[in-house]
Amino acid sequence: MFNTLRKGGIFYILQKGGKDQAPSLRIGQITDKTEPVNAMGMPVQNFGMQMETFVTIEVKAGDDTYKFEKLSSNEAMRFYPAENTFVTDSLDLVMQEWDSTFRTSSQVLETMPYHQSVVDADETIRCQLNPQLAKEKEQEAKIGALEGKISGIEGTLGTIQEMLAKALNTGGGNRKSNNQ
């Protein structure tokens, strides 16, 4: 629990990664901890009533210093969704969180072939659902084939022109004119 944290204690920062970031684990030491305060940030005056209190800690991990504010004194871990980051001072809790994250990713990877087949079948199914789209795709294919044939014909004509030009240039000096 965060109320039992002490300076020099071990603290785990599991950054679970995101779209362009791989997961990483930072293990640091607690360098500072505030006294518990209430929800309004005022020091706690105990009049026999139980109230939720909060602490702020600083952690040094490598060359980086992290500050975690308003950690509930009664919590043993905290998840920051915006940063996709899990923090705790418990080795067991960080291992459980990592195991859960790993299992989820493994399950997703196991379903990749299925999801790839869905993507691959998209055009076929859309054409079945929309006959107009199927006609357009068919026309595009025909136009593409015609363009390919025309390109082939243009290439053949170019070759024939080159052959004629060579024949006329090399054989032209040997011809006799009938006008003489």
C-alpha cells in the first residue's frame, strides 16, 4: 500500500507501450514521499474518523525522475490510462500485470490469421453484397487488360518502325532507281 512506502524503497513503473512504443519496465528507488493529505490537499487531522488520504512520491529510475501525485494511501497499485502505465511497489503485482498483458497480446496474435482472412475476403464479399460494385470492378479489370494490350501493341509497332528504319537505312544505298 502506498501509505507504507519509504524513501529508498523499490518502485516499479511498467509502461505498457502503445501504437509506436514497445513496453518497458523501469525499476527505481523512492527518493521522496509526502505526508498524507486529504482530497483537498490539506494535512490530515485524525479525529477518529476514517478518511481517504493521498501521498505524492518521487522515484528515480536510471537518469529519469518520476513524480506520482495523489496516490491513494490505501492502494497498492495505480494505472494511468492516458500513459498506459502501471505503477506499484509490489513485485507480485507488477508480475501479475505483465502476465495479463502478455496473455492478452498472445491471444491477439493467435487470431491474426483469421483477421487477415477477413481483410482478404473484403472485396469479394462487398461485390456480392453490391452488384453495382462488382460491375465496376469487372469494368476496371477489362479496362486494365485493354490498356495492357494497347501498351503491347504500341511496343510492337515501335519495334516494327525501328526495323523498317534500319532496313531502309542499310538497304537504301544498294537500290537502283528505275527512273534512269
